[in-house]
Amino acid sequence: MAQYQLVEKHAIQQHNEYYELRTTQDTDHPKSLYFITNEENLEDVAATIVAEHLSKVQHWTIIPHRKGS
């Protein structure tokens, strides 16, 4: 089971590294979820998040964010 923690957008500043899972199937209204994880395989973590929180989404991307970038 993938280990992750969803993070509210206003709280991401507190983390040195976080990831954004952004839907890409509806480019007019993309949705983003922010998360932190220690897992090495981000694709598996993202697939778990999609399955648990965005079950109807088929197309998405992972955007890494690092503090100071």
C-alpha cells in the first residue's frame, strides 16, 4: 500500500518537497491534489490517490515541487 499524506494548498509552504497531482483530461477545469510521500515510485502513489480520491479521472500528471524552486 502506498504511503502518502494529502496536504492542503495553503499548508504546502511548510514542506521542503511536495507533489501535485493534476488532472489533465478536462483542461478547462483541471483539479489538483497536493501530497507528500517518502515512496520512491510516484506513479504508484499517484495511482492510489486517484483511485481513492478521483475515481472517475483517467488522465493525470505528477508535478514535483521543491521549496525555493
